[in-house]
Amino acid sequence: MVRQTRLAGESADYLDAREELRLAEIDLMRHREKVAALRRALPQGPPVDDYVFLEGPADLDAGDTPVREVALRDLFTATDRPLIVYHLMYGKRQTDPCPMCTLWIDGFNGIAHHIARNADFVIAAAADPPALRKHARNRGWHRLRLLSCGDSTFKYDLGSEDEDGWQDSTLSVFTRDGDGTVRHFYSAHPRMADDIDERGIDLLAPVWHLLDLTPRGRGDWYPSLDY
């Protein structure tokens, strides 16, 4: 048995249950590592279109113009760096920003400078640049690169938008070959199966994991844009 504390009042029942939990947590850690290894070992992904996005000034406080076009291949700062794209549910039929996506992106904004040491990272939404940037200013997303998908089929092709324009949260990873060819490596969606509606990208948000450490767990709590 490996004790996690030095508290004198822990009962034998508690210590036995805690040891069972510790061993289960080790099994879970090892299984996560196995899953991560399977992900890294995926065969080469297919080439994708050089989608064009719309982007405003890098400084959120500099207004919303001028707006420029930027191609997917130009989002890579080096050939050997992956590109991570988070698909924000906002735009077209999704007329208000998704609170769940907003929770995730609030966290991404705080760690963006750490991600930048290893990968390029952007937020993509179907909303037009002014609407997207207004929401970003309200949230203080000053460390993130924000892109509008404009009229491209990017979100539809990656499964984060349906034919009617309804949005979904998704995370996609791309690589770029030496000749500039961009390839899809991996995408994760919240809906992993008919009975898994929102849990597919839980690992992106520490909020859930902190709540899971408490006696009540996460329950039916859902984030809000305003508390």
C-alpha cells in the first residue's frame, strides 16, 4: 500500500478503498498512454485543400480591419511543426457563441504561449471576423489567433458543421510536407458514439477533471457565458 497522506484519522476502510482507487488510477494512466501511442502511430493522413480563412489584425484592440485572407498552408510557422485547430461553435445557424467551447478556449488562452513552443494553434469559427473578435475581446483572448472560415468548406469537410450550417465543437491536427502539402492527421469530436454525446473531448478542459475529484463530481453542471 502506498499512502497518499499522513493523516492519522483515516480508517482502515478508507485506506483500503483509497488503495483500490490508486491502482485503478494507475491502470487508467497506462491506458491513456496506450491510446496516445495509437494516435501517434496513425498512418499518413490524406492531403487536404488549401482552405482560405479570413483574419483581422493580430491585436484584438486594434479594431476589426483590415481583414486579410490566409491559406491553411500559411498557418504553419515551420515544416516540422504540427498545426492544431479548434473549431468554435459560432456562426451560421449557431448565432450565439457556444458556452462549452468558450470554457475550453478560455483555458487555451491561458496556455497558448506554452503550446507555441511545440505547435501552431488557431481558433476557427464560421462567424464573420467582427463577431468572432467581439466575443474574443469580451473573453480577453489576446493570446490566440482567430480565423473565420468565410465561405470555405473547411468546417463541413472536417465534420464540425452539417449541411444546414449547424456547428459542432471539434479539434483537428494537421501536418505539412516539405513540398507544402497539408495533410490531416487527427480530429476529435465530442460525439464518439450514439450514447456518447459530449464526452469525446473532455480531456481538453481541466475543469471537468477538477470537479471529478470532488465528492459530488461534475453532476449535470454546464458552463455559462455569464455567472
